[in-house]
Amino acid sequence: MTEPLHPRPQLTRASWTDLCGTWQFAYDDENRGVKERWFSRKEPFGREITVPFPPESAASGIDDPAYHPVVWYRRTFTVTPEDRAGRLLLHFGAVDYRAQVWVNGQLVARHEGGHAPFTADLTSVLTEDEEQVVTVRAEDDPRDLAQPRGKQGWKPGPHAIWYHRTTGIWQPVWLERVPGTYIRSLRLTPDLDRSALHVQVTLNEAPRGELRLRVRLFLRGERLASDLYELNGAELSRDIALDQGRLVRDHREILWSPRHPNLVDVEVTLLRGEEVLDDVRSYTGLRSALIRDGHFLLNHSPFYPKLVLAQNYWPESHLAAPSEEAIRREVELVKELGFNGVRIHQKVEDPRFLYWCDRLGLLVWGEAANAYTFTPESQERLTREWLEVLRRDHNHPCIVTWVPLNESWGVPNLERDPAQRDFVRAMYHLTKALDPSRPAIGNDGWQLVAGDILGIHDYTPEGKTLLERYGTREAVERTLTSVQPGHYPLLPASRVRAGEPVMLTEFGGISFAPSQGERWWGYGTVQDEEAFLTKYAELVGAVLDCEGIAGFCYTQLTDTEQESNGLLHADRRPKMNPARLRAINGGYPRSMPAEFLIETHLAAESRDDEVRR
């Protein structure tokens, strides 16, 4: 039997306990649970739920999509003498939206933000008994539009482009045994210009006595580096030198890319003398992602992103993936359709999804779930959660662009309100300050206030119109200033162009014509599979033929509720032959005339490798 994938693949230990499965459950529609101390009682919990599936979903066993702004969870777990030897941590992958956690009736954690993880140290609240009790209260007000919510609807049911809600626990919960002084975080940043890997390790506390840290790097079992450092505080920051000649000579075997997703395994060990106190495993991909001369560059070479918009929403489990297998299969499906990347839309994905993107080779644009109103509270909420997301996902090589805001979501008056434009600029610059290793876009789609890429949303149904708007660089400049493909102008009057690449980051949206009485939302319909493929080839072919376009993102991967404009059905069955879609997506972009030569040489090198093997 295959061992389950660690819920946090970027920082793993051998000892952890999965707490997903059956929990006791209760609604608290009158919000009286705290006053009545449900956190220290058993009798209010008259139902059962399967964690980590939200109660609105069928997979949870509850299957109730009605308004329930407060929900409670309860379960027991056992502790061993080994668990008491150091510290015992309780981790939550994500709880939407506001969480409180008690263990044995003692409050151990509060957290706000429905897409970011948090941890509680249980050491001081464990009783002498073997059995312990954990209770969770989650509050998720469906009508609070200042709350970052993404595509979760505020009406009783799905409407327009919004779906059923995801309340409460929706990512894994697990226990982890650690020593008294342990490795709390690990930040890995490749620097190809300097042939180095920057490593930043943070402990939970300043070391007591003399401690050392050993960092070892391995590529497919071969040791690349082994360094030993003395610790003078809770944080260590070092550059590990890599073989520059080898990075150049053997780049296909060492650097990370969608075609060659090479991963470097990282072992970090905390030592007191020769005694191992803590030992964690991680990985990185040696790659660079930057913008230059109107192109996106991967490993310093022009690269044309062919992305697909992914809601990553399942009918039976909503934002939570129905299984580990479904997570991996989602990545495989994107690649089988001929895309080299995915734009996760209005959702911060499960780290296990990012793991498979890292391992199988798929670019990711990381996006926040947005609010819908502009208030001091909505700004604070989004900023806090975005900081946690940047921290959690920094190490994933698959993530090549950050997008904190979509269109004008949460900033509905960009044209007339300087404060809203300042907020977009602030989110862009904050992102770049915390992670200068990747491109970032302040807001994507229209009214593009700040960003390294100009991402345009244009759902015109005609390929000839796309060519008119973006076929030449002159046409692109004219479109940016004079054409309004959607609801708002593309550029605010104050925006000065600085050579940013232009990408069509939402287009297409083709769907089959709905039958009588069928709910539908989309951007254009066709009657059958052949008509779909013809229209798809027309639109994608036109985009690839646009000299002024440096990449695209097609809408969208799967049908999602009433949005039936996916390339796959909601259950992930293809609507048409994937090989035909892959062939269309495999066309060469006019904006990168060297693409054909690059692909030809890569194919020749791959054949040489097969012959040698």
C-alpha cells in the first residue's frame, strides 16, 4: 500500500499522525457555543462529518449547502510517551474562515484566513490521560463581502460565476512530534546568476547551548553539497555554492522546467554534538523566472506560457480535493491536454497539488481568493492572508508568478478612487519586496494598475478580432489605450508602459449549447464536438499567431457548477479527444520565432538520451 503524501511536502518529518476522517459535528446557528462552553462538552455534538470535506459537500456526509455561519468539530486522539518527550504540534492546512481551537478545554489557537495554514503547540495542555480531546469552532459568514472568499457565493445557491460555499476545515489536519528546539521553517531560493542556493532556516527559539545545522543537497541520490554551520541565534541564512560549469553543461539534467522537472532533495539536520535533535526533508528546483524585453524568461531563455484557468473545484467535495489521487490526476490532465501551466483561480491550492506540479512539471500562477468590497477591514484581511500564502509557498519551483488581485475584485472603483489604486500598487510592491525572485501582477485582467506582466481578459468569440487587437505590437499598443474588451478600460490613465510582456490571461470560454432547462454560464456556445474543436483551433491559433502576445491562459479546465465552459466535464471526463486539443495547443507562437528551433533541439537531445539508455 502506498504511504500517504505528507500534507506539507515542503517540510516533512518521519513522525506525523493524520487526523482526517470521522469527527463529531454540530451547527451553531444561534452562535451560543462559546457562551455554553461547547469546547469542554460532548453532548452538543450529535452528528458526524468526514474531515477535511466541507459540510456543504456530499463527501462530508452532511451535504447541507444552506446558510450556517458557525460550525463546530470535535474528536479525540491518543498520545504516546514519545509524544510527550518534546513538543506536540497540531497543524491545520486550511479552515474557512475564522477558527478557534481548544484541546482539553484550553484555547490553543486563533486564526483568520480561509486559505492559509496555522499551527498550535499542545505541549502545555496535554492531560495525563492517553486520550485527549480537540474541539474546533469555525465561523464563515456567507454574507460578509469584505471577507476574502474567491468564487464562493453569498446567495443560497450557485449564481452567475459563483459556486457553493466551503465552510470550515477543508485541508488536512495532522499531529507532529518535534523536539523542544526544532526547525520551524525553511526558505529555499535558487540564484542561477550566482550559481548558488540561498538557504534560510528558522528555529522555534534561540538555541540553548551549542547547536549546529547540517544542510545536504542531493540530485537523484547524488550528493551536490554538504555544509555544516554553527548556530548563533534562531535564524541562519547562507548561500550554498553550486558547480557553475555543471549548471551550464548539464542544464537539462539539473535545472527545473516543465519539460525537465528536476528536483533537488534537501536534508536539514539540527545537531547537538553528534546527537540528532531534529531532521526535516524538503526539496527545491533550480530555476529562474523573470521578465525581460517583453518576454517571460524561464532559466534565462524566452518561454511561452500556455496556461489553462483552473477552479480546482469538485462537485462532491467543493474546494477540497476528493482524494490524493484526484490531486495528482488534475495535474496529469492539464499536461495531457497540452498546456504547460495552470492559473489557479481565486483559490490558494493544497500544497500537495503544488507538489505534483513541481514533480511532474507544470507552471503555476499563484492567486489569492479576493473579497468584493473595499474597506479597511477587507484590505487588512487580504494582506494578512497573502503574507501567509507567500511564506507557505515560496519554495515551490512550479510557482512562477504571483497574482494577489483578480480584475477589480475587492477594488471596484479603480478608475475614480486613488486609494484603491494605491492598494493594488501596495500589494504588488509588498509581493516583490518579500519575493523578488518571481514576477508579480498587482491586478490581472483590466484596469492594470501595477505589475510585471499586462494580463488581459478578452472573451471575444472571433479569432479574427483577436488578430486585429493583438496581431502586431502596434495593434497591442492601440488596444491597450483605445479598446475596451471587457467591462473596463485596460489601462488607467496614470499607467506608463515599461516594456512589460502582454499576455491574454483569460479568453475562450467555449461551451456546448445548454439543453432546455439546463443551468448555464459561459461566453459562447457550439452545438457539438467538431464545432467545439473548430472554434477552439480558431481562437488558440489566432492567439499563437499574435506577434504582440507573450503567453495565454484559456478559460477553463473543467465545468464548474453552472459554468459549463470547461474542456473537461465536472467529473473530469474529456469532452473531446485530448490528443486533438494537445495538437492545437502545440502550435508555435509567432512572438517567439526561435520556439520551433528550441523544440527541435530539445527533441533531438531527448532521442539521444533514449539511444544511450
